[in-house]
Amino acid sequence: MEYAVAILVKLHANSVSSYSLC
């Protein structure tokens, strides 16, 4: 299940970056 956590962290970082660009 660790890989699922890594994916969630990656997605969260992506959304944070996108939000910062706005």
C-alpha cells in the first residue's frame, strides 16, 4: 500500500503547484 500513499502525495503536490500558478 506504500505505493498508493506515494501516488497521493504526488497528486497533492501537483494540485498545490497548479494552485500556486493561478
